[in-house]
Amino acid sequence: MSREKGYLALVLHAHLPYVRHPEYDEFLEEDWFFEALTETYIPLVEIYDRLIEDGVDFRVTMSLTPTLLSMMTDPLLQYRYLRHLNKLIDLAGREIERTRWMPEFHELALMYFWRLTRARQIFSERYYNNIVTAFRRFQDLGKLEIITCGATHGFLPLMLNRAAQRAQIEIACAHYEKHFGRRPRGIWLPECGYAPGVDELLKEAGIRFFFVDTHGVLFGTPRPRYGVFAPVYTPNAVAAFARDMESSKQVWSAKQGYPGDYDYREFYRDVGFDLDYDYVRPYLHSDGNRVNLGIKYYRITGPGEHKEPYKPSIAREKAATHAGNFLFNREKQVEWLHDLLKIKPIIVSPYDAELFGHWWYEGPEWIEFLIRKTFYDQKTISMITPWEYLERHPKLQVVAPAMSSWGWKGYSEHWLAGENDWIYSHLHMMADRMTTLAARYPDAEGLMRRALNQAARELILAQGSDWAFIMKTGTMVEYAVKRTKDHIARFDRLYHDIENHRVNDQWLKEVEHRDNIFPDLDYRVYAR
């Protein structure tokens, strides 16, 4: 076997916007979180557990954004998730009976019943409703490097207020320390959005590395000697790791990527729409609208509407084949770069975590096959985390990265467009007012302090990049607009109530109960 010639950094960005509505008994958009738990986060926990039990050494870098961590540790959402999961298990049980004489679907019904029951066992019995403890365990064992993100995934390049940028980073770091017992070493900049000067704020927060899209480094000054195959230090000595486009394309591309293989499960055929309405009605929300329920019986089959029954054993074989193909390509890539550049190159392969399991059902199996094949089948390439790389290779070229993101066309177009540009005059004014309040009331106590802290929460919740993104893409626009306007309105009332010394305690309690993220937040972060 050949000697080690380079590294693979597999990076999973796990993020969801903060969606929690205690004012309702159920809320449709909370399903985003429940589906991701069932299809992505719990399967990843199960895979990591299994790899550790089997003695397979691995390294994965994974962001758990502050909003996602907050939802994972929220008792109300934990309770509601179990309620959601129990309903799906009940539906899967009924499906076993309904498909008894339909062999092409009966085995699938059994599979879903087993997987859903297994998810409940892992979530409730093994990790006592809090899977953050699982991820912390994996990090403590040295297998996972958990990094943070902006507090609410606010897109930093479009924040004009320096204190607002700093607050997104500092609140995130403090929240990370609360859950993992130390400050984060790395950060996933929201949407990979970098602008000159952000690295100075990262240095202030103790962040040692971050990620940018390919052109963020390639268009840097001076031009990087090793392209994207070695990190660079910014002028403020924070390491920037750039995305490798070749490995990304193999997984991301809708046309050329693995998830589009015809043997994989079809995402858009779901029993919530396929079966009789009266049959699925007990599993829908109270409004009665059809929604995806997560039980899907068909494979992609081809580009047309005709779909054949899904065959998990064949899909699993494809996942293994595709993992082997990905690894083979990385080996050849590393061998070529090693000989060309005379270094051990690092291939940085970042993806949205929710791709694996939610959108690409076989994705978690692909990850497990990739890790096992990397461990057992070759010696050319090793999995590594960015922090480990920096410890082994502390001397790097200094490059000032260019403004960039991993969004459409690589800059800010997705978050600043005709569909969403109206939000920024409000966000800029809110940020300026928040810094004014923090400076004017540096030692507030009691009711005034609570109001100032809540004003900061409303600001950062309004800044979440997800709302602008949804407005641009045209999915769930009404909800994104309402969330943005609600946070703007609450901040506006808090600002005027604080300035006029007339904060209503009862109203404030209601808002604190509803928008309860970051209970330890200190508004004075905006005064620094």
C-alpha cells in the first residue's frame, strides 16, 4: 500500500432556522426540525456510534448552529418531536397491515416501522431526548470537530453595523461554550459569507479557522500558491479553508451527482399525497392540508412521472459503489496534487448536513461506507479536521480572501434581491438602535435589563439569513415574511418602551416565552 499523500476534510453544515411556536399546539414549520432529526441527525448519531463500536477511526467536521442547538435542547420541541415520531410509528404500523398483500411495498412498510422505532429508541432511551450529548461525546473522543456559526445564521457581508457582526459571532461562541465546555476553534460563516474585516472579529472571539467558497481564496490577494489545496492565513492570522469544487460537484450536482441515481429513493412521492385522504387525515396537521409524512415507496426510476417501487438493498449497494467511486477519485486527485505541488494537499468537501438522509435518503449510508473504505481499503488519503491540519502544518501563506459566499453566483445575490431587499433598511436601523441602547444603558437592571436583552434577541432573530433566502426561492414565503415583520415589530415596541421607560412586564413575559432563544444573552455585547 502507498504512503499517505494527502487529506480529506469532510465538513457537514447542520443548520435550521429557529422555529418554535409555544402559542400553538402544533405548527407546520416545526416539522422542518422533526424531519431533520429523523432523517439526518439521528442517523448520523447511529452511524458514529456504530463506527466507534467497530473500532473504525474517522474524522468529520460538523457545524451545529446555535439555532439548531437551541432547538435540540428545548424541552417543548423535544416533547413535540416524540409526539410527532409516535404518530409516524403508528402510521407505519398501519401501513404494515395495509400492504400485507402488496409484497413490493410490504417490506418497505416494515423497514419504515423498524427505522422509526429505532430513531425513537436512540433519541429517547439512549440519549434521553437530547442528542447534543451524543455529538459532544463524539467530539470528546476526538472523532468529530464541532464548529459554531453565526448566532442566528445572519449573513455578515450585508451587515453594515460592526457591533451587529461582532454580536452574531460572540453570542454564538458563548452559546457553544455552554454546551461543549470550551470555546469553538472553528466557525462556519453563515452561507460561507466572507467580507474583508470579518477575520478581525473572528480573531477577537478566539476563532482559529473558517471556511470560504473556492473563489474566496482563489481571488484573494496575493494569489494563493497552492490554490484551494492548502489553507491560508488571513492578515489577522485566522486560517481560511476553501471548498474543493470537484468533490462538491460529485455530491451536489443535480445532474452529475450521486443523489440523482435512478435506484435511490424518490423524495417527491410520499404517502401524505399518494394515499386516500381519509386514511392519512389523522396524521396531518389540524388544518387538514396534505403534507409529506416521510414514508415513500418509490425510487427515482427516471426523468418522467412513472416511478417503480423502491428497493433498499439495491440502493444500499449503489451507496457503497458511489462511496468507493468518490474515494477512488479523491485518491487520484491527491496523488496528482501531491506530485504537482510537492505538499500533502487537503481536499475540503463541505455539504449541507440535511442533504444526507432528508434529501438524499441513502446519504448517511454513503457517509458510513466512505469512512469505512477510507479506513480499511487504502493508505493514500487520511480523514482530517482543520484543527488537526493546522497543528501538523502551522506555516501557511498569508492571503487576504475576497468577498464571497457559496450562494447563487458566489456573492450576495440570493440575499439581496427584489424579493427581499425591503428587509435591510429595517435591519440596519435596528442594529444602529441596538448599539445606541447598549451604550445609553450600560448598567440596566431588573425589568429594563430584561427588555434590553429581549430587544437583542428580536434583532438577531430578524437577521437570520434563512428568511431572505426563503423569500428569494419562493417557498414558504408567507411564513418568512411574517417572521421578519414580527421580529421587527417587537423590536420597535421594545425600543420605544425602553426609551420612554414604560416597559409592560406582562407583554414582555409573553415575548420572552415565545422568543426564548439564548436565555443567557447579555445585551451589552453590542456596546463593545
